Amino acid sequence: MISTNDFKNGMTIEYDGQIFTILEFQHVKPGKGAAFVRSKLKNFKTGTITEKTFRAGEKVKKAHLERKQMQFLYSADDDYIFMDMEDFDQMTINKEQLGEGVKFLKENAVINVLFHEGENIGVELPTFVELTISETEPGVKGDTVSGSTKPAKLETGATVHVPLFINEGDTIKVDTRTGEYIERV
């Protein structure tokens, strides 16, 4: 059990029988009345974000997550097959559990699969991935307005907006949290 006074961003807690990640929290001491902690929590299973207010010093159960490195092998329909890097066991994870990050997942990528009490509850993709542009409009010489972007299709099928100088076949770095172009590699 941990106190709400010990909250940190990224910490995982168990509340109402579900597992949440603390996205934000704020300690509030009003002039009148007791102090409280306002927090924004993300549900691991559903991905929904809820706001919850706790009394200052209230105890909640800390969720202990086990992270296992697994390699993405292939996909079949909405199922994605991963291999444990230690014992080579294979595991199937459905598309819903992978969430939006599935569009940046390419074969042989290594990710962290999260377990709570032996049950798979989610995945952690790397923050940045390097992917190759499979299709985009060619850049036109003299078309150099700063801040202009064009859509580009990646090798995984995802579409991101890239600067005009990026061409087909270029490898770029993409932020998996926001889906934004970072830099050319």
C-alpha cells in the first residue's frame, strides 16, 4: 500500500479491482478544508482516462508489473504472435490489447509485454521506431516553405506527415506515442 502523497507520474496502482497508470497528479491544499490529490488515471485494459480525487494520505494498492521482452514474429488477422526472448515460448496478443501502437509494429521488433499476477495486461512499445517510407509524393525543387508537410505511408501501413524533403525509401524516426515524424535517419 502506498499513500497518495507518494504518487509519481507513470506509477501503476490498483484501484476498484482495476489497474491504472498515473498520468498526472496535483496536490491541492485549499484554504478551508482538508488537502486532497487530484489525479488523471489511465486504465490499462480499456485505455480510458478518468479523473479521480483522493484524500491526502489515502492508501491505495501499488500494482507490481512484470515486464518481459518479447519479439514480434507475425500477424494473422487480428492476432499478433510474439516470442519470449528467454524461453522461446510463443504468445498471441489481440489487436485491441496492442492499441494504437500496432501501426508502428514491424516484424522482429522487440517490445515489453506487461504482466500482472501472471495475466497479460498490455504492452510497452519503444518510444521511437525507425521505419522506411514505402510511398509518398516526390518533393519538388523550390517547394521549401518552412513547416509544410505531406502524407507518407510507412512500411507498416501507417501514414504520418513528413517534411517535403523526405522521399520514398528514406528511413525516418517516428514517436510511437503521438505518431509524429521526429527526424530522418
